[in-house]
Amino acid sequence: MSSPSTTVSRWHFLLHRWPTALGLAVAILSLVTGSNQESLAITLAVAAVCYLAAAALGEPWTVWPAVLGASLVVVVSELIGIPWWAGLGGTAVVLVLVGLALRVSRSALLAQALAVVGFGGVAMIAVFSTPQVGVIVGGLALASHAIWDVIHLRRKLVVAPSLAEACIFLDVPLGLGLIVIAFVN
């Protein structure tokens, strides 16, 4: 039988792993509800824009509200009749301008802007490819975004470590899971 201090220690550990649980829960929910190449591309692009937002504002904690903000940009863009990727692209330009005006770290801003271009470009390839190719390209890109997450988590750079951790456990299972599903179907 475990002692009360062991039980408290286990709960303490689990409470500190909430980002892992959140990332896995979102990945599983996405896989179960039928994600596709477009949802993969949106996830990838939103992740990149959120990192850019935190760099542009110079505050790591802002990455969490940026997740909601970028998601709203996707929805509002579609509602007003423009492609989601155009809305996120415009948002990225505004964020770079905000970062320049706020005089945040130029190296962090540049790195995140280049990441938006790179990951966003791959997201567009995924969207405009055939469904199977799109899922493979998008899935590999999303899973590789976890490398970007690990770098930020280990160095405690730009984004809140909790968001980087959650993204790792979202990106890898969702990206690779959809690739597996694409080959099975």
C-alpha cells in the first residue's frame, strides 16, 4: 500500500503533466472525429502563427491566447468568404509589423517569421495536393514541428513551456496517426 506522501507525489506529478494530457487528448479527438489534409494544414499553420505571436509580443504566455486568436482568424476568414490560409497569412504580416514596432528580439521574430513561411508553405502544399499526398505531407510536417517544439521547450524560448509540451504531444500523434490512417484506407 502506498503512503499518503507517495499518493500526493503522484498527483503532483500528474498535475504538472497537464500539457501532455491536453496535447494527447486533442490529438486523439482529432483522429477519432476524422481529421483530413485541411485540418492537418490548419493545425500546422495555427501552431506557427501562435509562435510568431509570442515572439512579436515578446511575452511567452501570450502563446496560449494566440491559439484561440489564430483559431478565430481561421473561422472568421471562412465566414467572410476568404480562405483560412489568407487570413492567417495576413495575421502573420500584422504580427511581424507589431513585433517591429514593439522592438522585440529581432532574432526571435525572424526565426518565427521564417517558421511561418516554411511550415505555412508546407501546409499549402498539403491543402492543394491529392488527399493521400496532402495527409502524408501535412502529417510529416506536423510531426516535424515537434522538433521546433522541443527546441523551444528545452531552451525555454519564445513560448510558454507548457504550450511547447502540449504541442509535442499533439503534433506527433496527430501527424503520424493520420499518415497511418491514410495508408489503411
